[in-house]
Amino acid sequence: NELKHLETLVITKSNTKRLDLRLGPNQTLRFLDVSHNNMRRIPRGIENFDSLEYLNVSGNRIRRFPKFLRNCSNLFYINLSYNRVRTNKIKTRSNPNLRGINLSHNRLTELPFTLSNFDNLEEVNLSYNKIQKIERDIGNKLRVLSLYSNEMDHIPRKILELSNLVKLDLSFNQIEVVPQQIGKLKNLTFLSVSNNNVREVAEEIGTLPELKILFLHNNQLMEL
């Protein structure tokens, strides 16, 4: 409670199982990294950190997505990668300032929550999960979306409606067709559909004015 001016706290690779961070009402913590430990839950007390901007809890044994996001009004990035989060264990509410979420290397089978609830969310990493479909709203401010190494056999319609998307990585799935609707993503500069089962690419892919990088290798394309 005497650490009234603490802004950065790093406790990584320490085999920590539990962490109580109730630092008192006047705390100023902005950066918290407790990655690569042995925790099964988010450290206690974080829900009271109004000043927290960056949270890294990757590489633990966490199964549930934190419910406190709305309380941390200044939080702009959270890293929950390399945990054990499942889709049905996620219950969260909107956070107006959140810019990025990393949920890669977990146990998700679908989009875990409605991303449109996060008004300013720009970057989402859902790579290395077991996602087969996306039916929830994603919102229209997302700029970077990674679904590398999942189990999708098509590009979900919800993704093809993301008009502000700049980078889209769908590598290492089971996608068979790049549809006409890909032409709606006029702001794309990077697109990867490599290492899929793609047999057909719509000609609308040639109408993307900002596209700089296109990966289509390791597919089933007979012609293009």
C-alpha cells in the first residue's frame, strides 16, 4: 500500500501461482507483465487499477477471460496468449479504450465474444486455436486480424464486412475458396491465405487498390 508511485511491475518466469496486487486506492500502475508463470487466474486486485494500460498474462494456465475489463477504463492492450481459455469461459463487457487483444494459443472453437462491443478495438490475434466459424459481430474498426492456424473451411461473412481491415492472416486453415466479397476489403495491404485448400480465387482480388503483399502458396490452385 506504500507503493503509491509504482508504474511498471514485471514478475515473469518465476513459477508464481498466485498474486495479490491490492496496492491501495492511489496506485498508478500502468504496465503489468506476469507472463510465463503458473497462475490459473488473473491476479487479484487488477480490477481496481484505473490507471492500467498494458496487461500481459501470457504463458500461464488461465482458463477464464477476465470480467474486470470495463473497470480498467484505460486498458488498451491485453495479452492472454498461451493459456487455456475456452470459448464458454469468456464473459466480458465492453471497454471503450481497448485497442488490442491477443488470444492466440488457447482452446477457442469460435469467436469468444462480440468484438463490436469494443468501440476502438483495432487488432485481434486468434491464431493457433480451433476456430471453425465466426458468427458474432466483429465491428467495423478492426484493422488487423490474425486467424493463422485454425480450422475454418471458408472465409466467414463477418470478416468480409470489415471495410477498415488492413492486415488479414488466414494461413494454415482449410479454406477452399476466396470469394467475390474479398473485393469489399478496399483497405487491405496484406492478405495471406497460404497453406489452405484453396482451389478458386475470385477475380475481385485484383481490385484491391492498397494490396501490397499477397500469399497464396501451398494451396490447390490449378490456375489463377
